[in-house]
Amino acid sequence: MKKYYRLFLLSLIFILAGCVPKEIIDEVQLIHAIGFDKKPDESIQGTITYPVFNMDGNVRVETLTAVSHTSRFIRSKLNTQSPKTLTTGQLRVVLFNDRFAEKGILEIVNSLYRDPNVGNRLFLTVVNGNTNELLTTKYTASALPSMYLADLLDQNIKSENLPKTNLHVFLYSYYGEGMDPFLPIVKTHKKSIQLEGVALFKGDKYVGKLNHMQSFAFKVLLDGSKSGNYEVEIEKEKRKGHAVIRNIKGTTTYTLKKVNGIPQFNIKMKILGEIHEYPHWLNLEEPANIALVEKTLTKQLQREAQGVVKKFQKLKVDPLGLGDQVRRREKGWDYKVFQKQYPSMKINVSTEVEIVESGVIE
């Protein structure tokens, strides 16, 4: 009986395999990156990059560009220039020019999500400038701009100030009630690509950004963090210098209460950090100097975090998902009422910093 059951399973596998469209690697062009720019006449310029592997083992990047009034037709026009069928099976990054992102990116993001070849871990990013220029520039760090950018974003999520972001995270925040999405924002810098910070979205439209320092506070506020670096100015006895604190563990707790029917939040951030660099005149063997760094960082980071929250309220964006927190705690929650309350809502941020290691680099 087991023998016949195995034969049945094998037959079923062969039948199902025959139903799946086949793409032979030598017969398709694997797109690695797509960039979208808004032209002065409001048309859309699309740029793709794909790798070409030479017989000698070297790899070079090729680009194709097309202009249309709809993003869907760009793919068709790009195919008219390609000797092989273009496929998104290896797509790593999709870039939106800042002017394009201001008009809304949902149509393209949804089409990516519906594409079975595209993974949820695909990186989306806003470009301060022209995506065509970014994708066609030759960089010293890598021959493939797509790989360079994907690796840049990945390592900044793991070790620096960029919160976790990808296609899935963007769509979850967009469609979830009581939260707004965000994306990284980058620009070309001579022969390199530079991460500028975080692009803030209201719905699917780009409305503002956080710089690299503000991104640290945002990352800790969002979900705590075990990474990131923060620079703080130290002043003692008329001497001034700077110290760099590496975040070892950041935790954030939210306390919600209602006053006269309006939500109020108390947000407490706690940072365990190590000093990676400090002024030569600051003796870290003295506990008083460690306390000085802790006090100074606490004050500056609290001011930074409170400023980030105020910026969110001014732009009427909620990337921290405060609305979602109210929704999960309250029956009959009304999103429209929350949106009216949010810009003037009382949100207090308190910060505690503890230096647990010091003296790594003088």
C-alpha cells in the first residue's frame, strides 16, 4: 500500500511541476533594481539594472530606460529594448525619486506585492535626487549598484540607526489602522551611495524626513534596539569635545491613559551603551566623568526624541503606531477621531542612560 502511495505522490508532483511556467536562466534577463523618476511633464521615467556575466567570470551591469505616463507600460517598453524577457525573480531594490514619492507610490508597491516572483524582503527606498543617476553611476564599493544599495541598507538595519524596513513592513504599516509607513532615504555622494535617514509617509505620499541622528531616537522609540551610534557634545571646565556612544540594548515602554476622552502617552526610553570615542582630556577612570556622559546623553537624547515626536505630530504622521496602540486597548475605537486629536495630543518622552562599558577607543 505504501509503495502505491509513494508512486501516487511522485505522479502528482510531476503533474503539478508540468503546470508551473518554466523560466530557463539563460533565456531571461534578471532585473536587480528598478528606479522611478518624475519628469517635468509629469511622465514617469523607469530605469532597470541587470547583471551580465562574461565568459571570463567577470560581471558588468547594464541599464535600460523607458518613459511612459503609467508605471505598468514602462515594463512593456523596456521589454522592447531587451533581447531576453525581463523578469523580477532577483529584484533586490526599488527606488523612488523624492518628487515621484511625493505624488504617491501605492500603485507600484501593490503591483510588486501581487508579483509572485517578488519577495516580501525587497527593499524600497526614496532617493534624494535622480534614481537614474544613482543606478548608472560607477561606484568604487561595488560594480553592481543594486547589490551595493541592498547591502548598504541591510547592514545599516543590523548595526546602525535604520529601523527594519522592507516591502512587507511598508504594506503592513500602510494598511494597518493607526500607523503610517516609512522608508530609508539615500543619495549619491561622489563615488558612493549615502544613507541620509528615514523618509516619512502620510499614506503612500512622502511628506518629510529624519536625519541620521534623529533616526537613532526613532529606532529606539519604535521597537527598542540593540544597535546604533549616537554622538554627544561633552562640556567640562570650559572644555568641549564629542563622545560617541554605541547602543548595546535599548528598550522602550509605552503607558497610555485617557484624560477627558483624549489619549495621553508617557514613553520611557532606556539605553544601555558603551563609549566608543571620547575627548582625550576626559578621564573615564573617574566615575564622575562617566556620570557626566550619562547625564549629557540623557538630556540630549530626550530632547532629540521629544523633537522627533513633535515632528510626527506636526506632519500628522504616526510611524510609531500610537493610534494602533489605542485601537488595541479600546473598544469602538474611531480612527477619524484619533486623527483629529493626534496633532495636539500630550506625548511625554523620558530617557534613562546607563554606560556599561567604556574606553574602547580614545
